[in-house]
Amino acid sequence: LMEVGQLTMFACYCDSTVHVPGQAALALAEIVGFAASSGLQSVSVEVVAHPLLKALILIFCSVVLESTMREGVAAQFRGADAESMVTSFRTMLKGLSDAELLLDESLQITDDDLLRGSLVMEESLKGQVFSNLLLPDTEEQAQRVGADLFHVRIPHLRGCTDAFHLLGLKLDAALWTFSEVCMKVDARANPPKVVSVHFNYRSNGEVGEVLTLGMCGLN
């Protein structure tokens, strides 16, 4: 009967504040019950050690199970909170920026719908790394325009160990048609850092390049 009670408590109560004193009480009750039925002379070290050892094993398993379950639930809540943050910030950025990007912890593009629409691009940039979108320094030109950059760091999104990055870009040159975006990444940094963003544009039949602004604070 005592063993049934111990196993029932282990299966039904994963709260250590209930389980630890409960298992200790059941082990003590088993020892007292044996002494009452067989006499104190029959109580040996083995009789005392067996229920105590069994209680310790069940307590240890219960604590591990409780910790695992708590961590799993906490991770689910963190993921849900991060997704809610992304939705909220993206709703806000839609009214402030011309384009946005969602980058994972290794700075791979995971979402580029608004950027692709702004640049009139048919090919998606999803899955690409910033370093693959670079223009050589020799191709950079001096013509520049201002831009506002919005950056939100979103930790624990989609189970990542570091953080995702949500970027919004507001361009001053609203009349230009951008055909290509190129981004420079410092791959030596850990984690990698986005250094600058470049846009190829077409305006009144002329093709040029715009170097927007340096990007920092992504680590």
C-alpha cells in the first residue's frame, strides 16, 4: 500500500514542495508500520534504508521531471511572447518604414516580403546570407541619400539561442525605383554584424547606387 501511495504521488504531483515531504512521510510511515507489526527488535539497517532509498530515488526523479516540464512550458511562453512582439512591431513598422527584413541569429533572411515589394523583385531573398548580397567596394559610388533605420532585437524567437533581428527602413528618395539591395556584413564578428546597406536604383532612366547608412547594435 505504501509503494502504491509513493508511485501515485510521483505520477500525480510534480510539485517538489508537495512531493518531497510527502515521500519522506510515506517512507517514515512504512518504517514505523513495520516496527509496530514486527517489534523494534526486528528493525534493522536494511529495513530502514530500503524505504528511505526508494523515497530518495522517487524525489530525485520527481525534481528532474518538474524541472523539465517547467522549462518546456517556459520555452513555449517565451516563444509565444516573441511571436507576439514580432507581430506588434511589424504592424508598427508598416506605418513607418518602406521595407522590412527579419533576420535570424546567423543573419540569414527569413522574411523579405515587404522589402521584395519595395524593390520590385521577383526572386525571394529568403535563406540568403547578407555576405552573399555584397557589392565589391570598388563598385561603390559617392552619391548618397539619407534613410532612417529601425532595429528591434527579438530574443528566444522560434527556439533560437541568441536573437532574431527585425529591421525597418524608411527611405527619403520616395520617387526612385530600387531594383537591388546589397548588404555588407562583418563576418569576423561573433555574432556577425551588418555594417551597411546598399541600394541600386533606377530614376528617370539613369542607374545609380545609394549607400544608405551604417548599421550597428545588432549584437
